[in-house]
Amino acid sequence: MRSGPRRWGGFDPIWPADRYEVLCERRGPFEPSLDRYHSPALAVESARALETAGLASRVMVVRLADGVVIYDRVEGIALPPEEW
């Protein structure tokens, strides 16, 4: 099996690479979850929706390129969109 980006039928993927992670800590007995997004707006929207629905005790959005947290309500981090 080869490593690297997956290719289907010899074609390059049509979607941009994932650049943001949404880390979700859940109340017991549920395990934490991790989702990846290519769009920062979708990642932050997902994080806020999880909080609003009461499905998580903590949600963070992390930019994968440099590890900067762009959203974490518990820590009071909510960078403006121009800094995403």
C-alpha cells in the first residue's frame, strides 16, 4: 500500500486539504471526537452548534498549519475571521 494523499482512479482529489480541526470534549461516558474541515467558517460554525446543542463540555477549533487555537469559548478565544 502506498502512502501519501489518496487518489481515486488516478485523479487528484477535488476537495481542498483539511486545514482546521474541531476538537470536542464530551461529558462521560462519551469519548472525545475530532473532525477536520477545509473551511474555517464551517469549523467555527460546527463548534458553536455543538455547544448550542449541549453536546460538548468544551470545543476548540485549531488551525493545523501552526497549531493556533482560533476558537475556544472555555478559554475565551474567538479570533476575528480575518485572523483565521
